[in-house]
Amino acid sequence: MSTDATAVSSGEMKRSLTLTGVTVNAMALIAPGAFLWTTFQVQAALTRNGKSTAPDMWTGLLFSLILAMLTAYSYAELARIYPNAGTGSSYYFAEAALLEKSSPAHRRWARLSKLSVGWISHLYYWIYPGIMVAFTATLFGYIYSSVFHHTLTYIPIAVIAVVFSAVVGYIAYRGISGSTAVSILILVIQIVSLLALSVWFVVYRIANPHEGYDIVNAAHVVIPHSYINMLYQSTIAILLLVGFESVTALGAEALHPETDIKRGVLISLAIQGGVCYLIQYFAANFAVGAGTISSGSGSTRLTGYGAAAVDAAPIGTMLKTTVGSGGTAVSVVVAITVLLALIGTTLACLNVGVRVTYAMAKDKEMPGILGLLHGRFATPHGGIWVLVGLSAVLGVFGANPYQVDNLTQITLASNTGTFIVYGFTCVIAIVAFASRHDRHPVKHYLVPGVGALMNIAELMGIVYIAVTGSGTAPGNAYKALGAVAIWCVIGAVWVLSNPKMRGTKVFADSEHRPLEVPDRVPAAT
């Protein structure tokens, strides 16, 4: 019997992903260019005390990238010492780090730790695909109106969201190997397209220096104008970078999880955040101004960031303006590459989002239907179809092209879950290495410690937005935080109402002796 057949018959996932497959699946979730198009409006609309925070868009992205890199290293180190985490990722790490301790006082907190991380992670893993569906449906409406010169109303865009969810869900249901092949092609097209767009914006501004740009010169794009505004922008910018940790949930499908998971985490983030997005966001902010994007006329005329805040596709509008004749055709071509990227991203979301859910269900911490594994495709099909349904609902909610508030609310709710899980995982890394012989003061204390503090700062930023009534509209952050609170209450009710579902520990330890877990790989050099 083949390896794959044996895996399926024994109720396990197939090990089919090389380092390339692992990295590509993380890159597909980050989407190295799609978010420039899809989130630029939300970021341009973000205000504080009635004033735009958009000039700090690039510095907010840089802050998020530093946070992500620190968090990514913590994930990578945890994946190195726990290569058998499989689909559990941070859920597994949260329990394993405490069960390794010799003190019963530490081990008794293991289940609460893993439940907290696992449940909160769904705010990210299960809302994020819905955001992608909303982006995709809205973008499809833009392409349709540009080609046929007829604006789609909200109803057909909502229908597109539902159909798109179902189609991508079916591809995910068929298995992750095919998804990886699709993602590689999409990534190449996407990166080439968006980098070409970046070069064009920079060249245009240099050739047309007197068109009333919102940022006076290149240096002011990369220098913070306000640290509070930078923090505001980073609460949205993290959406561009989340996904690097997704590969730690693919441990059960990686051929060499002990080495490739760590490499995939860091490589995917370095390429997409450190290269693609910093370049693209520099170029777009460098080119924003009255001569490249405007809306309305007379006393209601908006230009630059103000116009971008009310434009469902500000990057497309800037392309049309700067290219001139043929600008519509160029913007449609770029929009199509972004659409392809969103397809790959949504596919990666569905593939990864159900992995932690699957681990929790197999561990008897969530309903059993979410732990069903398909007999032929070896995919957690029960969780996939539940997530498809939720993604369709969130996609319909967030895909209103005439206002950005709904999309902002679910984005902030997802990002809140992200900051909590990332911060918690940084703390877990400190705990996990505290009693290991290969611990290092910089790699295992300073790096995760600063990462945890930065994630806490991001959380405080969202709370501050809510309290001050700032953001894209008063109340959006409160609604997002309310959704987070409701989800936490649901989790507590679920656990308390199912006392027999006590879960299975990741290590079989004894109540009467310390747990001994040998180092699985040599210390990193």
C-alpha cells in the first residue's frame, strides 16, 4: 500500500509538502500584493481626532512587519522543538510548553492555556476567510463595471460572495496538494504585476513633480509623522502580514516538519513583507495626490487620501489617471491579477483555518463534526464546509461597495484575535525555553518578549480607537471588540456545558512524576 493510501486509511493527513509547498502556502495566505489594492481604502479612511492618519501608512506597515518578524521567530523556534505539533500549531505549543514543566503547579494550567489559544485563534482563522471573500466580491464588481460600464448593485455582489465561497471551498475539500500548485502560479503573476505597478507610480511622480502630492517627498513617506497615527495604521496593516504562522499548522502534511516548518515561516514573511509590501506601499503613498486621484467637484471635491477613502478601488483609479489613454485597460489587467491572488489567498485560508479546528475536535475540545477527515482526500471536510458557510455570511456582510464600515468591523475583530494569539504565543515561547538547556537570552527571551509587548501595544491601539471614537467611523472598533467578547463568552459556555469533553493531553504525563520530554533536534546555531 502506498504512503498516501496508508495515511488515508489510518485517518491521518497525507505528508506531501516540500519546503516549497510549505512556503508557498504561507505566501498565498499573505498574498504579496493583493492587499495594496484591497485595503488601501480602509487605511486611507482611518482618522484620529478628525484628521487622516494615512501619511503614516508606510511606517505603520513597517511597525507591523517588525512585530510579525519577532512573532514569526517565536513560532519558528516553537516549531523546531515541537515538530510533531501537526495541525495544532499554537494550540499544541500552548499545552506542550506547560506539560514539559516538572512542577504540577505549571502542568495544571496546560488545558486552560491550550483552550484559550485555540478558541481565540478562531477569531483570526475563521473571520479572515470571510474578509477575503468580501474583498473578492467587491473587486469582481469593480472589474465588471470597468469592462461593461455598468455598476453592480449590492445584491449581485452578495451573490458573487456566496458562489465564490462555495467554489473555493470545493477546491480546498479536494486536497491541499492541488491548492499548492494553483498558488505557485498565482504568486508569480501577482508579484510581477504589483512590482511593475510600483515602478510605474515612482516613475510617474518623478516625471510629474508638480501635481500637488499629499506627501512632500520620498523621505516623508518613510519617516513617522505621529507615533500614535503609526500605531493606528498598524492595527490595519497587520492584515497584510498575517499568515506566516499558518505553516506551523501544516506539520502533519510536511515531508520534513522538523526543518521546513521553521524555514517556511521566516522565508515567506521576509519575501512578502520585507520586499513586496514595503516597496508597493512606498510607491502608492509616494504617488497619492490631487493629480492622481480625486472625487466629486466644486465644494465637495476630494483629492489625495480624502478621495482614496471614499473610492472602492483607489489603486485602480490612480492607474487610470496616471496612464491616461488605455488606463482603464491597464487597471483591469492589474485587478485581474489581484483577483487571482485573492482566490489563492482564500484557498489558503480555508486550508489552514480548519487545521487548528481539526486538532481541537480530534482532541475533543470542539464538536466532533469538525474533526471528520475525508476518506479519499484526507481533508477535514466537516470543518471546511462549516467555514465555507461562515465565510459566505461574512463576505456578504463586508462586501458592500458603498461604505467601508462593515469591512472595517470584521477586519478589526480578526486583527484583535491575531494580536491576542500572537502575543500569547510569544509568551509561550519564553515559557517553553525557560527550562531548556539550549535557551538563549536574545533568541528566547528578548525576541519573544519584545514581540509580546508590541502585540499588546496593538491591542491597546484598537481599544484606544474605540474609546476615542476615531477610525473610519465612530463605533467600528467597539463593535469589533464586542464580537471578540461574545466569542469568548460562547467559548466559556461551550466548555462549561460539556464537562465530559476534557480533551487529550499532547503528552501522556503522570500526576505523580515530572514530565520528561527530550530535545528532538540539536540546538540551533
